[in-house]
Amino acid sequence: MSTLASVKTVHGIAGLRDLAPVDLSMISDYWLLSPVEYLDFMGVDRQRLGSSEDIRRRFVDAIRTGDPSQSAIALAITLDDRLVGYTLLNRYTEEVNYSHWHIVVANLRGKGLSTALYPYRIKTYFDIAPMSQLIHQTRTRNLGVNRMLDRFVTVSETK
């Protein structure tokens, strides 16, 4: 598993690498074992989420293959080489691409890992996938993520 990007933070070395099958249990647990209040805050539709096997299957399909037409690509977010989160790029056309990222280790949320990795994550997306535009959608109530985005991009629309 090669590192695609890394940056030193006060908490250690934050990095991006390809997602691996060994990572899938932790991601599934994140979605299925997180507190209901947290999932509600993020607006998660638990019916669409599915079972552990459903989640695993979606992420197996998102492990990067190198195929330029791969519709979803997942990368691991690491801290000192330990999985602490993931990012998912959903691709529809060259112009319509959506990015999501989650810190799955609860006590590391809000510690600046996403902010430190943001420019590297965006560069990596454009390096690994043929695309010309990336869309971020966040909830206006998610102040931490929106503060992070404000550091790097301008808001094009609020609804």
C-alpha cells in the first residue's frame, strides 16, 4: 500500500493511500456502530446504508483499480500509517464528481486532519481520475467542515 500523499500535523503524519480490503471492517463498523445522534446529524438514511455486507461490497468496488472509468474511488486517510478515515470520490461525468470524507476514529474528528490533507486530497483526485470539476456538498449545520472548506474554496451555492 503506497502512500499517495502525506503531511506532518501536530498529531503525527497524516496520509492518503489506496483503500485495502483490510480496511473494510473498520469502515463498516463506523457506519453501523456510530451513535444514532451522529448519523442523524449527518443526515444518513439508514435504510439505504444496508448491512455490513452491503457496505463492504460498495467499498470493495471502490478500491482503486486504475480503470479510468471507475465510478467510485476510495482512499484511506491515515495517521502514522494507521487507518483513521476514508475519502470517497463518486464520479458521474468529467464535470460531475462528488467528494466525501469521514474521520472514522471519533476522538480524531475536529483535530485538523481533514484540513491538513485537503489540498493533497484534491490534487490526488485530479491525478488519479479524468475529471475537470469537483463538487462538495455539505450541510450548512456542519460548521467544522464548512470552516475547513472556506479556507480553500469559495461557496458557489447555498440552499
